[in-house]
Amino acid sequence: MPVAQAPTGRPSETAGTVSANRRTGGTSTTRPSPIAVDLGSGQLRIRLGGHEPLTTLVTDRSARRYPLVRRGRIIDGPGCVTALAQLLRQHQVGVPARPLVVVCRPLLAAAADQDTTRRVLEAVFAPTRLLFIDTVRAAAIGAGAGAGTLLVADVGAQITEVAVLRDSQVIAGRRANLGTCDLDNGTTVGVLADRLARLVRDMTQGPDAVPAAATALARGMVLVGDGATRPDLRDRLTGTTGIPVHRAAGPRTAALVGASLAAAAAARHPAAGD
């Protein structure tokens, strides 16, 4: 069973060649090549199969003036297409024909934002299938923390997301338009930590608390994203929430790694070769 969630609407169907063959009873079926994409507000990342991630920064001076992605939303689709294509050319990486693409999406992403993302990726990769996976879910998988019930927080460049997951499935989540880039514009670490703590309380306390919250809190919080690289933020979160805060291994690329694993699993599914 694929671990990524299918997007709204009909998957793209494009022509291309075969990435792998499997013969059963004399019948040849095909499996698409897996590609993972993370279109963050700070960086655009691609991972093709088991290759090393390809990354391009979008937080330099020109990108702030003419941003491609703002607060988790693509606002310059053609610019994203150009940036991704340039990244592939820069590393001399060819796109396999008819790949299966899994792309990270922020929690509570609007349908219109997903449509924009779909158009960008169809222009760059011409995928045979395009699947979405929540960024916090991908990060949990990539960090190797997907089993059981847990609390995951992704503090990125411009948005912060927190979710309760059970066996890698998001059962409740919150997000705020605040991230580590705001620390350069007057926001303090304390403000960022307090905002995240408030999101945690919204899910874990009071009459609207998630039933699995107590189990998740007992394990502490898994922190990913750029914020996980800041010891001052982790210390402030521990003091504010009163729970242990665990820094994930490779926190900046955990979501991309998880999306890559999801793409590989989806590509191996028997339906992927139909």
C-alpha cells in the first residue's frame, strides 16, 4: 500500500519510456522511477531515486524581493519551473521518463495551492503519477520515527507545523506562518517557541484535545526543519512545553528523505506499473 496520499484530481498521464521491467507469466509490466520534491520557503530540494539531494537556495536577496515560495505557497509558478530545471541542468541530472513524483505539502494546504504545485511539477518532470504527502509525515518517516504515536514539529524558514501522528498517519495538525527567517526581522526565539507551544496546547489540552495526545506527549516532541538546528530554540521549547524535545537526525532533509522513501514504496506497488 503506498504511503503517500493521492492529490485531488486526475493524475497526470504522459508519454515516456520505462525505468524498470518485471516479468510475470510472460507479461511485462513497468515501474516508474521515484522522485521526491520539497518546495520549501527557504530551499527547493529534489531527490531522484537513491541519489544525493539536489538543493537550491531561494532565500538570497533577489529571492526575497521576488520570492518563488512564500509561507509554504508557490507564488511564482514559472519561476519555480525555471529554478528546478536549472538545478537539474547544474548537476547534469536527466529526468527519467514517466517518473512517479511524491511532493511534500504543508499541513492544511488549500486545493488551489496543490493545483499550482501540480502544474509546476508536471512542467518539470512530466510524471506518470503525482502524489502529495504532508511534510510532517514525510519528516517523521525520514527521521525513522514513524512507528507508534508521536508529536512532530517542523520549524521551517517561513512556516511552523506541528502534528500528532499514529503509525505515520497525521491524525491532527496545526500550522503558523512563522519560521526561522523571521528571526532576522525582529522576531525572537522566545516568540517562535511560544507560538509553537501554543499550537501544541491547542491539540493536547482542553476539551478538544486529540485522544492520542497523552501518548504522544509521553514520548516528547520530535523537532525537524531549520529550527531543529538551533539549540536555543530547543531549550526554550523544553522549558515552555515541559516535555522533552528531540532533534531529528538530518533535520533539514528529513522531509525529503521521507518523501523519497514514500516515492520508492509507491513505485514498488503493483498498481504503479499498470
